[in-house]
Amino acid sequence: MALMQYRTPIMSFTQCSRKLFSFGNFERVARFSSKIEGELLRRTVLYDFHIKHNAKVVPFAGWSMPVQYDDGVASSHLHVRQHAAIFDVSHMVQTKIHGKDRVKFIESLVVGDIQSLNDNQGMLTLFTNDKGGIEDDLIVTNTTDGYLYVVSNAGCAEKDLKHMMKSAEEFRSSSGDAVVELVDDHALVAFQGPESVKVLQSGIKDDLSKLTFMQSKQMCVFGIERCRVTRCGYTGEDGVEISVPAERAVELCERLLASQQSTVRLAGLGARDSLRLEAGLCLYGNDIDESTTPIEAALTWTIGKRRRALADFPGAATILKQLQEKSARKRVGFLSEGAPARGGTAILNAANEKVGEVTSGCPSPCLKPRNVAMGYVPTELSRPGTLLKFEVRKKLFAAEVVKMPFLPHGYYTSK
């Protein structure tokens, strides 16, 4: 069964986003999306399933994706924090990298120490360019099945695939052994929330208490073979992402929704965005892009110590210089009250001079009446407790720099 189909959207991105939700930060990501009304968009294999469950659908990164369901974004958000919910993330790019030199190959493109990964362990890493800018963030898993399993962003799909394919061709021309395979016969379902693993365990023979954060394994899930279950997610909560044969993705979601172990709901992009923001996680195209370095983005931890010593990743000269001397600006978190700051909102100092810009922001369902946001400010203004201001619709609102995440992560790290 094909993973994607082409159809025509009913409304433009801007029309849908303004009507359906007020939590998201999709305006900038829309640059990667189809912005012309009537342009063809792709649908995941779960599209009809979403419509059946009254999803409100918007164009996102070239796909028609559910942004919310009847319960609304805030309710859906809180349900994930307390129980369990299903997200369709099949628009994301799944690839496999084969060959005896696969680790050497991927390390020529990213900053992470992939060589250090244990069997069936993954890590978040970054594609960087020669200037040190971030081309995309991705998860690379070292499987025991003879390949690296890679998941990257839908908004960068064409760019990432072209980059990997071209780089692999050049790598092979220099006698390297690496082949990139696009996984187009599997959907990807994120099942998130503190009760998600309890629900999933009822349909899996493997002991999920032995699968800790960022570990991955091929499993049979509710009788569905060839599933890869990875304990990770984009919400800050415990949960998994399941790569499932496309033709059985609906069956998997139906089994999860029918669980007696918890009240399981469907959730859309709106809740996914507000959840990741509370968790302090970046959205590519908003909080990080080709103009930001890992040091500026407060993602220094993604650069492995061995990689720093070897200085052999793209943009190493710029990135390591910033690491040693400090960067001029830094991504920070903010708490505020009143009108929420959105992407593009000006950040002002005590003298009302613009010193930065918000990259993502929304009302926090878990921290009412406060809003959460992140953005870039001069490094000297990045210390937690620093008081700044947001200019929202020509009015000024106090904003305090705080540590992220805004809420403690619920990742499962040990038994």
C-alpha cells in the first residue's frame, strides 16, 4: 500500500490556522508548506481515519495533517500530560543507512558521536553546513538489524534526502560503503503520555520496562509484525514512536483507541506544538535553521566529545570557536502573562530597545495564566531571572528569562 496520496486542500494554510487553533507556531514552518490555495498536498495513510474522527485538517510541510479534534487543543494537550494520545507523524522522513561504513558516512554529515551508540540506541543529532548552521535535526538509531534508522523532519524532506543521497554517492566514489534507503512502506505513529506504555504493553510480548528512553527494537505490536518501537517523542512525556507497515496503521490506531488500560485519544499538530514548547524542544524553521548554530541554539550537548576533539564535522571551525569563546546570542526560554508572544515578536530591554526576537510562543495549558516562549537574545541577557519585555500589538508585557524545560520531562530512563 502506498504511504502517500495526492489530493487538493479545501482551505489555505493561513485560513485554517486562524480558524482552528491559537496555540501553534506554524507560520514560519508554513514556508516549507504548500502556501498556494488549491495546490496538491500529500495525505498519510491515516487521513481517512482522521476525517472519520472529526479531525480538522490543515496543510503542513506539504501534507494535509490533523491540527485538532473535537476536544480542542488545550484539552488534548492536558490529556497527553495526564493519560495517553495518538499522533500521526507519518509525514516525517524515515530512512535506513546500510553498508559497513554507515557510521563513518553519517558522521560526515552530523555533529553527534554515532560511533558511541550502543546496540538499538538512538540520539538526537544535527545536520550542519560548512558555516556551522543547522540544516535539520534528526534522530539516528544504531539498530542490530544491519542499518542505521534515521527519522528527520517533513519540512526538510526534499533537502535532507537530496543531501544524504548526494553525499552517499560521493562517499562511495571514495571507496566508502554506505547506501541510503527511503522507507516509504511504513507509517509513523507517536503514542505519548504517562499511560501510553501501559496500554502498549498489553499488545506486546517484549518487556517494555527494559526499553528505556531513546532505545529501539523491532517488535510484534497487537499482532502486527515488522514494527519498530522507539521510546522517544516530542512532548516531554514518556511514550514511543512506532514505525508500522502502512497497510496496518489504521488497525494499530484502532487497537490503541480501544484500550481498557487508559482513556486514549487522538491528538493533532496544535497540541503537539504546545507540548513540545512546554518541554523546551525546538521546532525546525522556527527555533533553529540554517542561520543558527548549535551553540547559539543551546544544543551544545548534541556535539559528542570525540567529535569535538576530532573537529571533523561540517562547520566545526565556526562551532568550536563559538564553544570556546561563547556566541554573541543564545536561545532562551521566557515566562510572561497577558497577551502571548508569537514567533516574530520583538524582545526589548529595559530601555525599550529591541534586543532579540521570539521564535515560538503560546499560552501554557499547564502553567495558566502564564505563557511560554523561546527566542534569541544577546548572551549577556541570557541569564535566568533577567527581566525583558515583549512588544505584542504595540503593547509591552513583562517577560522573564527562565531555564528550560518549562515543565520537568517525563522520559523513562530506568526501571
